[in-house]
Amino acid sequence: MRIINTSPSLLELEFYNQVIDRLLAAVPGDYDAVIVSDPPDSPFTPLPKTGRRKVVFSFSDEKNRLPDYAADEDVIVVFKQYSPFTPHPKLCPIPMPYMAGFKPVSVPFERRYQNFFFHGHSNGGSRQELKKVAETILFPDSTIQFTDKFGDGNKVSYAKMLGSSKFAICPTGNNAETFRHVEAAMSGCIVISNHQGAHWYNADVPFIYVNDWVELGLLFDSLISAPDVCAKLSKDTLNYYNKFLSVEAVSKVCINVLKHELNRTHEYYCPQIALNLL
């Protein structure tokens, strides 16, 4: 077993290195774990020719494409972030992790002093729509700030602000899935978001979905007037993180999918297996 990392600077790897280490320990064998970055406007990364079978972890492809190397005979399975929604027998979607360096600071929900919170880059997805709403509606005890670039700001301060907030606003960026969703969930925030794709890790998701950010005004009033409901939703969100998005949960799915793939006698869809094994 070897790990071949073609993209060591990926922000996802603080999380996924732990998953891969657990995978290799639980499922030993004559194969390589290959980590690749496939930016959305670039061709897919050619896999190294090692003469051994490969388990691929694919990141960065925000356009949800099907990688051409999924058809390679020596590829056992592709665990893919931003996975396409069309089933493929060798493809298993994996969720966004928290960003490297993020350390949650969680305050008990009833002691959180901030209501709505967003701090992030203004480009992409529905963020300009959110920005217009934030400029026209005043949300008491809330922070909605836009920056000029991705990852702008102090990570420690960001984690403290997130952990002191009741509601995390998570608009789409270049993709519906973001680091923010995961960081908010592990901080016990109630996540308010655009709709996400129907992958296994979005089963029974307790997020509040909006079709248009104009809905925030009425949503704010209804949420603030129901503190008991919100306290329960916060607990449900943290439980959801532990069950579907944590290192332990994702490792369990990857381990069981790989075991099934190594013993596979017919074609089936990996994500369904993942759901059955949670």
C-alpha cells in the first residue's frame, strides 16, 4: 500500500489524509491510494503508471464532471468530491471537508450572541443575490460581510464568530457545496443554504433551504420567535455532522465501499452501498 499525492497543497487534505490513513489500515492490499486535483477548466490529471491497482481520491472539479480515468482497468474506485449526479459503478461521492486549519469553537446555543453570520468572498453562485438582500434588510445582531478574495481573514477569528452564531448563511459559490457548510455544521450552527445535490451524505440533512435569498427577511422573524425549535435544530445539525460529514463517518463509508469493490462480482452503484452501510 502506498499513498501517491500529486497535489500536496490541497486545502482538503488535513481532513482527507486522516480518512486515507484509516482506509489503508483497515483494508490492506496491493494497491495505491492516489490523490489528484482536477480543476474544473483543465483536463483530468493523468494517473501515474505504477503497475498496481489504484484507489483515487479526486478533488477540485467544481463542475461535477465524470473523470475519464474512472474507466481505467486498474482503477478500483474513485472517491470524488464534487461528484456528478449520474450513477457510475466505480464512482463514490465524498463530501466537502472543513478547510485546513479550521478549529471549531462552539458556544452553547442559548449563549450565542449573534444571529445571522456570513463572512466570505462575494463572487460566484448566489452570493451577489445575498449581498443585495443584506444591503436592503437590517438583521439585528448579525454579521454579513463580503471580501475581495477567497480565504480572506483570520481563521481563528472566523471560527470564534461562527461558533458564537446561531445561524450560518451558506450561499453557493462556484459549486453548491462549500467548506462553510461543513464548518457551520460542526460548529452547531443552523445552516441556511441554497439547495444541494442528492448525494448519500445529504440524506436527512437538517439544513434550511431557500429558493431565493429574499426569503431571509421572513425567515429571520420566524426563527427568532422559535428559540426552542432552533435549539433542537442546532443539536440535529451537529448530530448530522457526526453521522455523515465527520472523519469517522466518511472513513467508514470509504472503507466499506472499498471492501465491496475489492470483492465485487457485478456492477452496482457505490453511493447506494454507502447509504446502506451508515
